[in-house]
Amino acid sequence: MPSPLPEGSESSGLGRLAAPVQWLVLGALSLAVTVPLELSGFPAALLIGPMLAGIAVGLSGGTIRLHPVFFLLIQIVLALMIAATVSRDFVGTFAANWPLMLLVVLSVIGVSTLSGWTIARSGILPGTTAIWGSSAGAASTMMAMAEAYGADVRLVAFMQYLRVVFVASIATLVARFGGHAGTGMPAHGLLDPVPLLPLAEALAVGLAAGFVGHRLRIPAGAFLVPFALGSVLNLSGAIAIALPQGLLAAAFTLLGWNIGLRFTRAILLHARRALLPTVASIVALVGFSALLAVLLVLLLGIDPMTAYLATSPGGLDSIAVIAASSKVDAAFVMALQTARLVVVTIAGPALARFVADRS
């Protein structure tokens, strides 16, 4: 995800408090929300709880934001976590069914583009903002292109991250009440140690790959490059990826804060005219993705929750957390999610420009 949204400074509510006090409030509120969710068996409670707390703090005037370096580290940790789930059986399954998976990816992109075109033609949003804001993934790329194209970057960011909140929340509810709740993590406890040498090797590979992906300006490179390299090395037996649950819990929490703190009163006031159309387009896209999940279940015989998460329209990192916290085939989920991100990154800007020129 990109750096914090551009906006004016808050001067009321929590914004009057010193930054350390705001962080304490955020931590306390996160704990108060997360613990009941965890005890109730919600998957990804360590993501959803902090995310909801971050939204509450942001809407209450909070001015604190995570430094971009923390999000870089979050992506690396999540990439290694998912890389540990990739198996040889999965690679064969993906290779045998890539035409169907490509069809699913293109269908999601097509419907999201149609939603953006419809909103743009209605005149609800200025210029081509709706086209970029409705893109199904690659948020940072779409925001950069939107700015170059003269669109309202704040509205684009609002639409992108509102979809992340909706998709993450709905997927968590589906996993909880669909009987797929589970840790999806190693059997050791939260504070139990893991072998130091494998941990050091995995972190060294992840940090180096993440830095390369970031420096080369590859979209979501801090996630995709460590994920690809970690998967190959883990499959070959060159390294054994084992991450402490304490590290994963910290990454989940920081990711939730990074999403939630972006929602401020200034942004909501700026985007109030686009709120209902954006929500309607998100609901339509999530519903269409669920139909695609049914298609995967019927044709590939995979379980419904795996199919649902695999077709959910972003974001990649939050879906990774939910997949790892549920009883699903996380590697299958991430393969389809990664394929969508790659296609959106390559074709999305040109497609958005093409539609924008005709709207």
C-alpha cells in the first residue's frame, strides 16, 4: 500500500493529544476490540481488531500514522508466512488449471472496471477518479497513475481502502460462521521460541528480497519478491521457514493499524458524495467474486472458503492474513491473488486510461 493519504491536519478530538498518548489510546482500544474477537473464534482477529480500532481513532481526530518502513517489514513477514505454505502438489494444480484461473482474474478486473465506468458516467465523481478508484488491486500503482491523470488522489485512495475494509470484514465473517475458523499457524505458542538458525536464514532472505523489490519499484515488490524467492527456497529445502507467532501477531496488528488510521473525518467529508455509490460497487464486486468462487468449487472441487478468499477483490496482504488464520489452502488463495495483482499491474493502467478516455 502507498504512504499515508494527503490530508489536512486534525485540530479536534484526539488530535489535540500528544502522539504518545494517541498511540496508548490506539493500543488500549485495539486490545479491547481484539480480545473478544479472539475469544469468539474469529479468524484474523489480530488484523480486524486493530483495523477497527484504527478507524475509530482516525475518525476521532487522531493524527498518528505508521512510518512507511513498518509497512515494508509487514509485507516481508506476511510473504514469508505464505511462502511456507506452498507445496509441490499445489504447483501442479495451478499449472494444470491456469486457463480457468486466468478467466477468473480477468472477470474480476472486468467487473471492477465496469463499476468505475458506470460511476464516472453518472457524474457522481469528478473526472476519471472513479475509474482509478474502482480498480481491483495494485492500489499504489493506480494512485500514482490517477495523480498523473489529474484525478482526485484522496478519493481514489478512499475507494481503494474502503474496499479493503469491506472485503476483509466480510471474509472474516464468512470464515467464522462458515466453519473455517482456525489459527492456520504453527503449533507452537505465542511466546514459544523457534529454531534460531532457520529463523535467521528466512529473515535474511526476506529482508534482502523485500529491499530489492522495493528498490526496483516493483508493484507490491516488498511482498511478491520475498514470496516468490521464499517459496522456491522452501520447496527446494534450501531453507525451512518457521516464524514465531509473536512476530506474526505484531505484523497483523500493524497491518490493521495501517489500514484503519487512513480513515479520518477530513477524508469522509471529502468523499461523502461518493460513499453510497462506492459501497454499492463494492457489494456488487464482492457478490460477483462469490459467484466465481462457486465456479471454482464446481470445476476444481476445492472447498468453498478457499475459493471465496481466492476470488475476493483485495487487498493482497489482508487476504493473506485471513487465509493464514483460517482452515483453507492458503497457497491456492495466494496464487490466484498474486495472479490478479500481476495482471492488474501490467494491464490495469492501460485499461483504466482506455476507459477514462471514453467516459
